[in-house]
Amino acid sequence: MITYNNFVGEFLLKKDDESRKAYVKQHIIKDYLPYSLKMSICNNIVNTADYKHIVLDEEHKQDYFSPNTAMRYYLFVLALIQNYTDIMCVGSETNTSDPEAVGRDMMEIFDRFEKNGITTILMECLDKEYRSLETVLNMKVADTIQLESNLPSYLNTKLDSLRLVAERIENASNQ
């Protein structure tokens, strides 16, 4: 395993595109993920990026579909790094029990990979496997949009919301 700081530092020492691509290839430790794992990764990406979670109180929670393609791309790139390479997405000095510190490290690795063209090289090196994961993600997004845009699903979401509001009004009037 290599920290992202060390990886990026070594990457930047490479003077030409071929040596940079070879360096990225050295750190790819998997060239295939099982389909079930790809589906799980893509489900997590969509559930994290494309749903808003509203907590009214401990008993009442509501999720609603709200596509966020920028967040989806960010999570997809991190999934590529975490699942195909030996690059640690969290700094060795980071307190991994602190979600904010972990989030900052993940945003930093994303930005450094994007800024230095590492993301593009990684995608090129993974080639068919990258396209396969991207296809599964696109299928999951299409399925989710189809599911969320049909009338019964839409009505069910609205009825759930109305039920929660009615319960809160009833609870407030009983107190």
C-alpha cells in the first residue's frame, strides 16, 4: 500500500506520459472485480449521491430521489482508486474515526488526481474494466430513474410524506 501523497509525489517526478502511465499501472492491483461487487459499488454510489435523506425525528425518516451527477462522478473515481489500486485514500496521519478528516482526505485525493491527470490515466489503464463498471453504474441510475419516475412510486413517496406530516400534527395536538 502507498499513501496518496507518496503516490502523487512519485507520479510528478515522472517526466513523460509513458513513464507516468507505467507508474500508474504498477499500482493497479486488480484488473477485474466480480459482477456482484460491481453491482454493490454502484448501488452504494447511487444511494449516496442520488438520494436525499431527511430525518424528521428518530422514528421518521424519508428518502427522496434527487440526482447529483457531480457527486456520482466523485464517488465513482474514489471507487476506482479504492477497488483497483494499492493507493490509500486516507493519509497515514488521519484519524479514521473522524468522518470529517476522512472526507477531507478523500476530497484532496480526488482533486490531486484530477489536477494532475491521474484519473484519466487510471481510466485508460483499466480500459474495459473501467467501462464495465461505468456501464453497471449507468444501468443502476437508469433503473432508479425509471423506478422513481413511475406514478405508483411517486404517489407512494408523496403519501408517505403526507402520512408523516399528519402524524406530527396529531402528536403535536395530543401534547
